[in-house]
Amino acid sequence: MNLGYVFESGNAVLVATFLLLIGMSVVSWYVIFWKCLKIRAERAHVAAFKTHYLTHQDWPKHGDIKEAEGVLRMLIDQADKTTVVAGNYEKQDRKELYGMHLAQTLDAIRAWLDRGLTLLASVGSSAPFIGLFGTVWGIYGALARIAAEGNASLNVVAGPMGEALVATAVGLFAAIPAVLAYNAFVRANRLLVQDLRHIAEQLSTYLSLDASGRKGKAADAVRLVAGK
């Protein structure tokens, strides 16, 4: 397989197809590595939080809680902001208030975690067809050359045909990792958001009970969760 032949043959469409597929592959691998690092860090933060705090039944009231990190910081900050006004409401209203604000924060976290997935899905779905287009175009060029030269011998046909078929292989090379990574990240995000939702539910329940019109006590509970 000699990719240099494709660039030397002067077929602008086939060259552009190869460059596009190579660019898509490079970008998708960059996103894959970036998201692997981000999700790994967030999972570590949540795991540490669960190990140190969620083993206590009433963990928001314990004073040995360290500072939350990553996207957990967003939940804690939102709970802290909600506590400022939660004491002005009745118990049931406070729980709904916490639930609403924390649910909106979870939506923002989910949107942040989904960054890059659209690109991976686009590469996974379009790269094979782009590669197939390159193959079809390359075969068309080879047949046109055969017709012009009037020579259909194997040594004339094999080279251009083989290089044209490589376009499909390059398209699959770009698509398969993107599809596998997309599915893995979707599952990882779903599990991570599920853990965050459980933490948010406990926050909204404990803090709504702890407020009881006493803003200072509720704010202290949130500061304990945040490690402040």
C-alpha cells in the first residue's frame, strides 16, 4: 500500500478525501484522549467523595468532610446559593426549591460531560461513507485511464484500483475508534450523572430538613459539605 501514489497521481478529489479522513481521525483521537482524562478525573473525585462521606447516613452534618472537587463543586456551590433563600420557605417548598436548582445544575453538568460526543458521532457515521466515496472516485479514475490508454492488463489496473480501495480502509480506521469511544463515553457519562443525582437528592433532602427557617444552620451544613 503506497499512499504516496495517491498524492503523486494528481487526482485532487481523491487527495482531498484522504486528507479529510486523516484530519477527522486526528481530531477524533484528540477528543478521545481529552475525554478519557476528564472522565477519569471526575470519576476519581466522585469515588473519593463517596468513600469519605456517603458512608455516613447523615453525611451533610459531619464536620470531617473535605472539599469537593470537579463537577461536585458545581453541585455544592449551587446548594450553597440556594440555602441563602431556602429559609424563607416551608419545608416542602424548600425541598422543591433545592430539587429544582440542583436538577438544573445536573443538566449543565450533563451538557459539559457530553462535549465532544457530537464530533465522535459525526466521525463514526460519516467517515465510512467518505471513504467509500473516495474508493468510487478512485475506481472511476482508474477505469477512465484504462479506457483512454486502451490497456486493461493487470499491472495497469491493480495499482490504481488498490489505492482507491485504501480510501475505504482509511474511512473505517477513522470511524471504528470514534464509534467505540462514543458508546463508552455515553455509558460513563450516564453512570457519573447517576452518582451525582444520588448526591443531589441527598443534599436536597438533608438541607431542606435542616433549614427550618434557620439560614445560618443550613449554610453551615453546606459549608461542611464543601469543606469550607
